[in-house]
Amino acid sequence: MPSETNWNWPDEMDALIAAPKHHRLLFENEQVRVLETVVAPGETVPVHTHRWPSVLHVVSMDDFVRRDETGRVLVDMRQTKTPPSPTPVLWTPPLPPHSLENVGQREIRCINVELKSPPTG
């Protein structure tokens, strides 16, 4: 996955700009940005990026398909044999351009705490 120093995608691909219907800013300062992500059943989030690594709190989840910017399937939760995580908190690296389609019956809702820089002081 790309790091902050070699981020190759324009700011216009940021989740808040490229997919504002599905991402809402809850808090931001120099160290963190907190987003709420909501994807209703049957909806597809437009192609977007997440520039920083994050702690992801999964409030509600269902099957989804994540694709890269060319439409190639990266993850199809219907096909994975991995059981869901026992904890609703996950670590995610920065994510290059991708879309996410909710192919399940329930809303997908997550709180992303993106770590922009180490704390100061």
C-alpha cells in the first residue's frame, strides 16, 4: 500500500470530495480526521481514496464488493471464507482508488479515525 510520502492520487479523489454522499466529516485537526461512512443496501460508493491509515470502527456491516479504479474486484465478501472479525475495530492502511458496493441487505456504517500525523507534544 502507498505511504504518505509516495501518495500518487490527486486531492479530488479524497473520500469527502469524490464520494460526499457516503462520507461525512465528524472531526478534523492536524493529527486526525474522523469520517462516518454510510452505504445503504444496493448502493455503490464512487471511486475514491483514503490517504491515511486508519482505525475503523464497524458499527454495522454486510456483504460488499470492493473494486479498484478499473472495476477489477479486489474483495468480494460473499466469496471469502474468512469469518468476520470478533471485534468491530480494525486497522486499515491507506487505500488507493476504489469503489465499494453494498451487495447485502443491511446498511454498512463505519467510523474511520484517519491518522494524519503523529501527535505533537
